[in-house]
Amino acid sequence: MTATQDHPAITPISDVRLHEGVDDGTATGPVDSSAELVKVPVHRYTSQEFADLEQRRLWTRTWQLACCVDHVAAPGDFFEYRVGPYAVVVVRDADGVLRAYQNACRHRGNSLCTGAGSGLTELRCGYHGWTWDLAGQLRKVPGRKGFGQLKMSEFPLLAAQVDTWGPFVFVNLDLEAPGLGEYLEAVPGDTEWARIEEFRCTASVVGDVAANWKTVADGFSETYHIQTLHPELLCNIDDVNAPQRLWGHTGKSEQLYGLASPRIKDGLTDQEVWDSFIVTQGQRMGITEACPVPEIPAGETLTDVIADRVRQHVAKSGTDLSGFDTDRIMRLHQYQLFPNCSVLLTADTLSALVARPGATPGTAEMGIFAFRRAASGDAPYTRPMDLRVAFEELDLGYVLNQDAAVLAGIQRGMNQPGLTELVLSQEEKRVINTHRNLELYLGIGPRD
């Protein structure tokens, strides 16, 4: 790729020295109290100039989660993905090939289609009737003689990269960017145990939030806030022995559920941990109201009992989790995919959170894709329910609702004139990694 002022060359991740406080693919170890303090300029979250730079150099060059295979499973299915001013149409052509195009007519730029749907046989501009087949070739130009020597083969739709990982569909506007497999690094291999291709998307929900897209993404990139923001969750999660890894564009953390946080000095009874689990994620067991803790068989723990209740609950809908042990069911694997996606995975649950820029630096779109594991690995695809709701109606579940509720307050604080830098802990290394990657793509330094 040729470097220009607005399109600088990207130094490979492996050749870049990490900021202090960030490791490169190794599990979290003891905190180094001598490490240099990591600071991030606040204007990255508030400046229109910085948002414009992201628009030119970030969103046109990175892989982004656009939709799910369920949205475009059959020939003629389509989905329009928007991020900032950019729009990509993902479509399954007549031969079953997944394709993506910039959503622009080659005549005068009109958008070719909006939203999502099925039964598409061609892409026709509703303004002057230029028409392409689903393979992107121009097939019809009304009044073609008026264009003189117009060659149909010279005006295909403008292609974008498209690829899948499990049930997810990603797009990239940069045709010269590395492929999705390379971009995701170790993540697909790290998730092989979960057979994520068996998950089917049930719904996607999007709402507008009064915060920068990075404010939203940061909230799902660290567990440092659990001890304060999520007191109920603290009673059934080990947020201390929670290893993190960074690979480059991607990173992950792990947290085991079903036991009290080591931060709770005197520990908790099994009943207290059980009650906490019901409040924060009891729906996984099919239990939403308080009830006595079950008897714990000899040689087992409460974590084992909860895992078995999860197996019993999903079995009612035909899903078999017998091949997954307690750790696979009770340990949350959370993956950060730069720039704006967080994937949450256990044996019985899968969801993806995304944050996209809004009309101003202080606004964003926050979305979630929800999945269920199919009763059989070859279960048919069904179109998900897609909803756009007001922020007040954005229901992400007990814990994520708490995360969403603080976003506007964080953004207001960042606008105060005396606050010029954010200070990050080594426990927030995935947030630091986001900024490290931003610097690479935007061609700026740590203090810019």
C-alpha cells in the first residue's frame, strides 16, 4: 500500500514496541509498580479534528463486524452496513457467494439499497435505473447511447472485502488490507473449543448514546470497574484471577463465574453467591426469582451445580452441552477486536457488542448481536430481528445496563476544560492496546 498524508503506511504490529504497561501475547502477571504511567490525551474522545482523522484513516481501513451469517444466508439476502458516512451492501449472490459493495451507483452516487431484506435479484438504482447483477457487473443503462462510448465492463460496483468468522460477517473498505484471518490473529484458534459456527443470531439491537464510540468500547475492554459499578456481579465472579492476553489487533480476558470475588474479605456463603448469580444472569439457568441454593453433592462445588442447572435448562430447547465441562460453561471469554467490537463467549452464550461513531465526537451508536446455540450444528438459518431503539429503551441485561448508564456521565466529564489526560492502569491494558492501534492507523504519536 502506498503511503499518503491521509493514508499512511501501517507498521506491522510485530515491529512496534508496546507502551509501558502492555504485554504482547502473554498472560497477565504481577502488576509492575515501576512501570511508566500511561496517559491518553482526552481530545481523542472530544475533538472533531480527531474524529475527522479517524473517519479518513481508521474506518476505511479496518475489518468491522457488519452483520451475521443469518442476515445473508440465502441467495438474494442483503444487509446494509453503515459506519459514519460510509455504507457497504453485503449480499449473497445467485451462486451463494458472499459479496460486498460500496453502496453507491457508478452514475451519480445514489445509494442502491437500504436496510436488510431478501429476494434480491439485482441492484438497481432508484434514481436513473442503472442496474447491476449480484456479482457486481453492470447490466443495464437506460438511454445508453447518450453516454457515447460507455463500456459496461468498465463500471462494475465498487467492491469491498467481506469474510466470515463463525456466525459473524466482517467487511473492510480497503481492498489492499490483510485478510480477515490474518487480522483476527489467534482469536479463531482460541475459540475452536466452542464451535461458534453452531450459534444462530436471534436479534440485533442498536441505540444512540451520548458518548464517543471509544468511551463505549472502553467500558467493555476492562474489568477494573467491576468492584465499584457492579457490586451484585462482584459476589459471583473472580475478577482478580482474570488473565488478559494481547495479540496485536486483538486481545482477550477471562473471568470465572460462580464464586465470590477474592476482593470480598470474609468471603460469602453459597446462598449469597447463588442469589447474586440469579440477579445478574439467572436466565442462563431459567431462574429469575430468588430461591434456596440447591444441595451441593459431595465432591462438587456451587460452580458445578450452577453449570449443571445451565445444562438442564438449555436441554429443554434441544441444545446438548454435555460435551462442555464446568469451566467451559462458567468461564467468560471476552475478546476485543480492534477497533470497535467485543465478543463475549461461554459454552451456552455468545454475544457481540459494537460501538460506531455518531454524528458528533460526543455521540455514538451502541449495538449488540444476540445468539443462541442451535439444537443441532446444522440447524437452518433464520432472519434475526433487527431493532433500533431509543437509548432509554436499550435493554442489554442487568450488568450491561449498568455499563451503559454511566456512558453519558463519562463523556460529560471528558469535556471539562481542566481534564486534559486520562490515566490508565495496567489492568486496563486492552484500552491501552486500542490507543496503540489507533496511533498506528492514524499515524500519530502517544501524545498526539
